[in-house]
Amino acid sequence: KGMYQLSISYEGCIDSDVIIVTQYPALQIDLGTDAELCNGGELVLANLSRSHEGVKYLWQDGATTEEYSITKPGQYFLTINNVCDTLTDTVIVTERNCRFFFPSAFTPNGDGNNDIARLVGDIGVIEHYQLRIFNRWGEEVFFTDNVHKGWDGFYNGVSAEMGTYFYQIQYTYQAERELMKGNLLLIH
């Protein structure tokens, strides 16, 4: 990087020239991990790596902005380039129902805060509800078909061990059968 001059002398004649060398930083692109979009919501995608001067952006639909707003699930990609390189990254966006939420952790210690693991949200519109919670060996430690009830952290009358459990929730919402599943961390 810098300005370089070359001079040549031959039989009494001198000629010189100057060249300016510019160093461009290496391109990096990262749209992040695959994402979820709440139905009816909006998500903004952007290159999470630092942008540099002279970088051009091209999204899958021809948009050339640094950020890209989406309202529908699908596969989205961004191609960036400068005078030295071209890179592409892809992210898959899925849609999920954000009307309902099940915690990823709870603390059934009797303090009145986060003592019960249960579905929250507009649960009055749910039909045919079933919540199952399993320990790490796949043994069912809790079951209810009452959407207003949740797990208090007890199994067979004894406080369950601290650790990771797995939940599965099935319900009907707006005549569609839905399934939610994931990890639940029990913390004492």
C-alpha cells in the first residue's frame, strides 16, 4: 500500500513513472444463523461483518441496499463484492406463531417468580391441548391437557433434579394442528 516510483536510466535518458497501490480489506459476509419470523412480523437482514468502502450489495431480488426487510418466510441471499472478491451468504427464514410462548428455563423454588413452566400468550383460543415434559432418558415426567396448567418441577411428589428436560406441546389453533418442542432448563 502506498505510492511507488520507478526510474530507469539508459544511455543518458531518464524515464520514471509513479504507481499508487491501494490495499482493500478482505471481504467478509455473515447473514447470521437461520432465523424465525413471527407471522405478520418483519425481520431485517444485514451483513453482520464490518462493511468497507467500495462494497456493493446485491440481494436475491436485485435490491442493492445494505439492509433488507422481509415479511415472508423463505430463502434469502446476499452477494457482496469489491474490486478484489465476490462472496455470497444465504439464510433460511421460517415462520412461527408468536402468539404463544413456552419458557426455555424456569426456577420452581417457591419465590413466586417463574415457578411454573407453562404456555403463555393468547391461550384462550387453543383447543385440543397437550403438554408433555420428558427427562434426559426420555421418561415422561409431566403431562397435562389443561392449557392453564403447567409443570411445577415435581415428579412423583419429589422435586425433580436440576438439569435439561424436553417439552412437546400439541394443540389446535384456528383449525390447524400445531406442534412446539424444545429444551427446558430446570434451575433450583
